Amino acid sequence: MTIPDKTRIQSIDLKVKDLKKMLEFYSDMLGFRLIKKDNTTALLSANGELPYLIKLTEDKNASARIPGSPGLYHTAFRFRNRKELGRVFLRLFKNKIKFQGFTDHIVSEAVYLADPEGNGVELYADKLRENWEWSATQVVMDSLPLDLSLITSELDDPEVWNGIDKDTDIGHIHLNVSDIFKPEKFYSLILGFNVTNNSYPGALFLSAGGYHHHIGANIWNYRKGAAYSGNTAGLSKFTINIPDRDYINSFAEDAGKYGLISENSDRDILSIRDFDGINIDITV
């Protein structure tokens, strides 16, 4: 079976030490809209409706993530066009938010930063899909300098701010891993994503439906012996939406053989772990 073309990254769950500070970043600064909040948890999305894109759960006693351990490299929020990316970039710039880089990936234009607790964030807009270049089954990507004037050139109303564009979603998630062969085996051979680029040293990119990538993985920051823990601050899990229950059932059998299915799996959510122990929910 082929993984459904409309497979997507639905959401991320982050364990945080300071919910107020994180909400100031994701809601007040980036403009995600609050769906629901209680004393320890907040759900956010671009349109203010479920399903959520971001779940923040506060645990003031959570230990810090072990440096170099598998887990989140960055969450990549995708804007529907360059104009909306430019709008958020200018808002962050005017509020003196620190950036980590600006990159032309040939398939997309991206801005990099981190949230207040160090979780990586990519903000990006795709270039026209018909202009992407492919070499056999490999999409051509690179990390070239980005001319910042490009991402603001289409913004004819720079003073307008009504929150993040309501069509913004999670285009992909990028993970730190301990061994580049582990994500290839799990996300490609078991889960069924297609490898779209393995030309970057120490990195791997996979997708469904001919997208440039829904999942990225790298070993660039890995420190030998460092292990993932969903109980530390940072990524506690992410959710993949695969709109085909028969397909989910088919790979669940393989995941079960490797002991990768969590005990709390139910009919509507299949909870699994990759070979680094990173928690993933699969929804239909």
C-alpha cells in the first residue's frame, strides 16, 4: 500500500516550564489563536478551532532536555504565501525577536528562530510546486542565503496585524535522532513515507504525496548516549494525520512486531514510538 497523499503533520505537544511566557510567544507574538486554556494547558491553532496545532502543557518541575538528545529540532509552520510570511517576520523584527537564520531552500523560503524555552521554530512559505526540481526521486533542495527584501516585497499593508494567517499549518517537523538509519527504517519502511532527499550529510527528508518533506531527521547535534524522554521539557509527542484507517491498520502490525505501539492506543488514536522512543499519535 502507498501512504495516502493527504497525510500531514497535524500537531505538536510541548511540555513547558512557563506557560505564560510561552503563550506570550505563540499567541501574542506569532498570533496563533487560543482555543482553550486552563491552569496548566493551552491549545492553539491558526483559526482558533480544533484540531489544535500546538498544545502547551506546563510542568514547572520538568527537567531540562538532555543536550544532544533525540527530540525536536524544529517545528515548521507553513504560510500560504510569501506575503503572510513577511507579515509575521516584520512583526517579530519590530519586536526585536532574535532570529537564527534566513534560508532559501529552493523549494521554500524560511525564517528560523526559537521559542522562549529553546524549541526550534521555522516559519516558511513554499515556492510554486511546479517550479520544484526533481532528480529521479530526489527533490532538489539547498540552504542558500535568503534576500529578506523578497519576503517583504509583496506586503502592501505592513501595519496590519490581525493575528497569524488562518490557513497557517504545520508543514513539517524536523527531529534530532541518534542514528540516521533509524528514521529511514521507521518512517519509510514501516510508516511508508517516501525518502525525498538524502544528499545532506547526516540528514534525511521524507514525505507523502510528492511534497518536499513532511519529516526531516538529522544527527548534527546528537551526543552519544543521550536519550529522548517525553517527560522533560520540550517535545512530548507529535501527531500525524493519515486519512485511511486500513492503511493505519496495515502498518500497525509491523510496528507491533517491533514493540513500538504504546499501551494507551485506542480505535481513534494509534500511539506509537519511533526507534529513538519519540512519541507519535496517528489519527485518521
